Amino acid sequence: MSTNQTFKIAAIPGDGVGQEVVTAGRTVLDALAANSGGRFAFEWSEFDWGSEYYERTGKMMAEDGLETLKDYDAIYFGAVGWRNVADHVSLWGLRLNITQNFDQWANIRPVKFLPGVTSPLRKADDTELDWIVVRENSEGEYAGVGGRNLSGRGQGNEVAVQSSLFTEKGCERIIRFAFDLARTRSVKKVSSVTKSNAQQYGMVLWDEVFARVAKDYPDVATESVLVDAMSAKFILNPEQLSVVVASNLNADILSDLGSALAGSLGLAASANLNPERRFPSMFEPVHGSAPDIAGQGISNPIGAIASAALMLEHFGLHAEARAVEAAIEQATASGALTRDVGGTASTGDVTDAVVTALTRTLAAI
Ligand code: NAI
Ligand code: MG
């Protein structure tokens, strides 16, 4: 049977558990393609960029790496960061290099509560919880604006400036994205998060743009919440959340909080989208390289597998994305759990359980 559609994916496993979880995600996608009756296939290229590559070359990725990546339909990323390279060097040299230069300005991070996984959040026992953090991914606190140019003043006298950058266009596109996403959900509501009482320039601009854009979406409920209050709300009233839109730093922190509430950082998925599709988008688990557990085969692959489901969504394979999500739920419900969520299964065991559930689901439709 001929293959109708081939998706070219650049895999960048990176450091630590990134290697293990990207292998897991590829296994699930390959099983999906094998069961598609030839409707689609994935063509993988793997790049060995990361901290080990830095050790050899002094660079986190190839000089012409961005040029190479441009031709792919998507990037599937693990994690970056290891002991031999300062974290700001590895993050800016690889992950932020890609997100910034490919204008992946929308970062979506669903917070999902899975059956069989005990949440530290009591409400999760009997309240249905499911929300998405939409993170502005191109400017704000991570714009890289600032400097450390006063070292000539001598030890103890250095001054560093780290500025946040908020543009009206940047605020507007992410806020509109959040409203459009809210319209696709059963609860049509957007919560905007800032700290505009203390940060009176950039974040007040954000608040003003939010109020203006909201007028175009009269069917979507809104609220503006300060980030400290929102972190309390994540724990006390999470049932009131549907789409939460925030700046780069605030959404980064809130999404880790959300995934911890769902049970583990290892569960959380993420998509870095260039919505205009001028560049490939990048899909990755929220977690980092987890040096404390790397190499033991016990990392939780669910965040990476769920990120692969977001990639399927991006390819327009909606039913397939649902099938992978359903397979994840069946696997956790059946007790296929790694140590971080209270089980004893290995990365491979959980991956196998997802593939088994997926194959069963696909055979039934
Ligand atoms: P981390 O996310 O790597 O680990 C935090 C905690 O969560 C650790 O206890 C770890 O064992 C656990 N954890 C993470 N992923 C897991 C998984 N799949 N299964 C089970 N448990 C998991 O964050 P940390 O320790 O702050 O950073 C480690 C390195 O990763 C640093 O170099 C940091 O810069 C980098 N990092 C990279 C990110 C990326 O590439 N997107 C994101 C966050 C951190
Ligand atoms: Mg983070």
C-alpha cells in the first residue's frame, strides 16, 4: 500500500532523560504509523546536539543547524542541560535558539489529570480538572535584553540589567491565540495573568491589550488575575480554569506548578508553535534533563508521548492524537506507572503499555 503522507521530523533528544523519553515517543508514533494502513508515515532524522556535542565542538548545535531544521515538518525535542555546561549557555545555545529564531511564539502546556495517578491536590479526587497554560514564548522576561558590561568596576561592584520586553503585537497575538483556543473548549474562558500592580509598564500594556481583545470575543468569559493570586488559585479553585494565558516567565512557573499538581513534572506536555507555519514548530516534554535519574531507565515517558500527541494535532491527525491520549489514560489506569508517580514500572514498560493500548484502540476503529 502506498503512503499518502510522510511527515519529516527532526528529533533532538538532547541531554539526560531527554534521550530516554524521545525514544519512547518515537516508538509510540512509529506504532501509530504502522497501524495507519499506509495513510501516513514518519521520516525521522536524529541530531546529536546538546551538552556532549558542546564538549566536542564548543557549540550546542551545528553552525548551520537552524538552516537544516527549517526543512522539517516538526521538531521533536527531549531536554537540554548537563553538569558540564552552564544552564544559561545550554538553554540559549539550543532550545531558546530554536524557539526564538523560528518565532515559536505560542507555547501551549496542557495540565491533565490522569486516571490511576494520585494527585497531591485533594480536589482532583472528585472534581474534573483540565486546563491549558498558554505561554508567550518570544519576548517578555526571556527576551534576552540586558547586559553585564561593568565588570571593569572590579569584584563586588558588578551591575547586571535584565529587562523584560513587551510589545503590543507580541501581547496581542498570544492573547488572541488564547481566545481562539478557548473557543474550541467546552469551558470558554480565558484567565490572563500578570503582575501589573508591581510591573507598571510592560504588564499594564498586556492588561490593556487583554481588555481590548476580549471585546472581540463576547462569547468567552474572562478574568485578570495577578500571578501570586493565580498560583493560589491553581491549588484552591482549579475547577475555575480553562485557558490561562501569561508571559514567558510567569507561564513557565505556573505550568510546572500545574504538572506537579497533576502528579509529576514527568507527565507534562508542551508545544512551541509558530502558528503562521513559516517555520517548523517544536514539541517537547515540559521537564528538563533530570540528571538525578538519567540513565536508570525510570524516567516517565508520558510528558514526551503526550507532546507527540500535540504534534499529531499540528499535523492535522486529530483522531490519531485522541487515540494516543486515550492510550495514555488506559496505560496509567491499568497501573503502568513510573516511580515519580508512585509505581515501579520502567520507561520501557510504560511505553509498551501505551503501545499495547493504542494498538487495541486502533484495531477497534
Ligand atoms: P528537571 O525537570 O530536569 O527535574 C526536576 C525534577 O523532576 C527532578 O527531581 C527530576 O527527577 C524530575 N523529573 C523530571 N523529568 C522527569 C521524568 N520524565 N520522569 C520522572 N521524573 C522526572 O529540572 P531541573 O532539575 O531543574 O533541571 C535539570 C536540567 O534540565 C538543568 O540543566 C536545566 O537547565 C534543564 N532544563 C531544561 C529544560 C528544557 O530543555 N526544556 C526545562 C527545564 C530544565
Ligand atoms: Mg520550565
